[in-house]
Amino acid sequence: MRLCELEDKEVINACNCKKLGYVVDLIIDECQGSIEAIVIPKPGKFCGIFSDGGEYVIPFRCVKKIGPDIILVEIHEEREN
């Protein structure tokens, strides 16, 4: 799978139905030749700039389904009190 095949797809967390954003990078295990994680800028970030919010690094094992328009991930977030 290539980055260009993923970057136009919106990433959605299936656990809470929140939109997370779009893939901007991949972390690759060069020895295995496999995708380790997808990288998504946090809200407020445009093309990797204009924000100090950082990024989401989502392990590829959390990707549950890649469809024609979206990528479903399963991320269990801690409850904020």
C-alpha cells in the first residue's frame, strides 16, 4: 500500500465516531517492509503546519477497515474528568 492511496481518505475512530483527519505520513518497518503506523495531524494543523498540537500516530494494527473513502480505526480514548 502506498501513501498516495491513503492520504485522500478520511480517518474515523469507530469507537466514538469522531473524524480524526487525513493521513499525512506512514511509519514503515524497513526490515519487514510493512506499515507500522499512520500519522494524522491533530485538529488545527494544516498540511503539517500552523499548530503546536502535534499529531496522532496510530498503530496500523488499530486500522480495522480501509474503504474507498474512509479508513476506520479503533482507538479507545481515556475518559476525561
